[in-house]
Amino acid sequence: MENKKNKNKKPVIPISFTKATAMLILGFFIWIVVKISSQDVEFSFLLPEAGKIKVGWLLLLSFASGYIFSKLPLKLKL
């Protein structure tokens, strides 16, 4: 009976060194992106009324446009 109880115990969640390293690198990358995206960029050289824009909005716009363009059925013959 005691042997069955030991079999039913779930082990502690094992985490390998590779997973821990990957999580640490991913967290560091997210921290860098957050720090960069909170910066302001002056856009008065393009549009005088634009003023300052956060880099995060530019990143979001570039990722969204890249996603949209990747879904378009473009047939280019080069």
C-alpha cells in the first residue's frame, strides 16, 4: 500500500538547463524591446505637425504591415 502511494506522487516540475537558459534569454530580449519601445522619436523632419512618436508604435506598425503583406497572395515573377 505504501508503494502505491509513492507511485501516485507527482514529481516536482523538472526544468532543464536549456529551458532555463532559453527563458532567461527570452526575458532579457523582452526587457530590451520594452526599453527600446518606450523611447521617443522626433518626426518633425518628415511632418512638422507629427512631433514625437513612441518607438513601440513604430514597431507595432511595422510588424502589423509585415503580417498583412505576408498574407497577401502576391505573384511576383523575378
